Amino acid sequence: MTRHFYTIILLIAVVIFLAAVYLPSYTRYQELKREDEKIAQTMQDLQAENEQLREEARLLQTDVKYLEKVLREELGLVKPGEVVYKFVKEEKRKLPT
């Protein structure tokens, strides 16, 4: 009985020791894995945005119609002789009751 008792105590001690050594490392591994996935997603998003910007730069350099569209929309430029009409949406006012 005494021999079994010491064997069980030794096994429990080994399990506790392994858990104490292994669990913090495993937890840190999981944290790093989540951080890596987040960074990979950010990198993928930035690569897609970079590709869109490259395409826009290419269009601005090669497509005259696209360039004209951007100049009109973002800078408000007009051709000579054009008349620009701006429509202002009026807010609805509540009547006093």
C-alpha cells in the first residue's frame, strides 16, 4: 500500500509540475496566435486598399474621362461656359404648437 501511495503522489507531482510548466506557455502561444491572425487580416486589408489606390492612380494617368469625373466631383471644376446648379436640401421645420 505504501508503494502505491508514493507512486500516486509522484504521478500527481509530475502532473502538477508539467501543468505548471506547460499551461503558461500554451496560453502565451494562443495569445500570439490570435495576434498573428489579427495582423494577417490587417495586412490583407491594407494590400487590398493598396491595390485599389494603384488602380485609381493608373486610371488618373490613363483615363481622361475618369480624370474629368474626379476633377468635377472632388474639386468642383467646370468647363468654360458651363453653368453649375447646386441644390440645397432644406430641413423640415417643426411648427410651434
